[in-house]
Amino acid sequence: MAEHAAPVWQSRPYRYIVNGVFATAVHFAVLTYNLKVLAFASAGLANMVTAVFGITASFAGSRIYVFRGSEEPLLRQIYRFILLYVSIALLHGALQSAWTDVMAFNYSAGFCIATVMQVIFSYWGNKVLVFKV
């Protein structure tokens, strides 16, 4: 009998994408709440506060859904997750700055390139460094 591969929706990359969409939805929903209900005067400040919710949703989804089965202690995962995401945010910002400010290329293209880099590094970093599965 031939072995069958697991359906794509059971694959870790698929679960990673689903989790990313969910965390982004949480981020956007809380941002909208901050701006429309709590009437934050600054969208930038509202977004910085909101990022905590999106990042928390991303971590919880990664731990429970994407990289399930990890036996790393929770506090170690949290510490590594924070270091990974701070590093990726700094790299994203540096790439965006180099692309737009130094080379004078379109900021939208730079954002897309930096975001693709962010997704790849985030998946790899979570798999290898944070959850170690």
C-alpha cells in the first residue's frame, strides 16, 4: 500500500499562515477598537499599544497550534520569542530604511521585500530557536 502525505491544511507552514492571519486580525481589531471606541488621538500610539495584542496572539497560536509538541519551558519560549521578534523588527526597519532612505526606492516595494524577509525569518526562528521542533 502506498503512503499518503498529510493534507496541506495539516502542514506546519499552512498552520503558520493561518496563525499569522489570525494574529493580524486580532491586531487590526484591537487597533480599530482603540481608534473608534477609546478615541486614541494618535494612530501610531494606538498601533504600538495594539502590537502587544497581535504579538501575544501570534505567540499563543504558535505555541498551541503551529509548533505544538514543543517541550521547551514556557518562560524560555517567551524570552526567545521576544528576542527573535525584536531582532526581526530591527532588521525590518533597517532594510526599509536602506531601501527607501538611502537608495531612494519606493517605500511600498521595500515594505513588501522586508515583510517577506520577516515571514521567512519568523518561521525559521520560531521553528529552530523558540519552539525547537
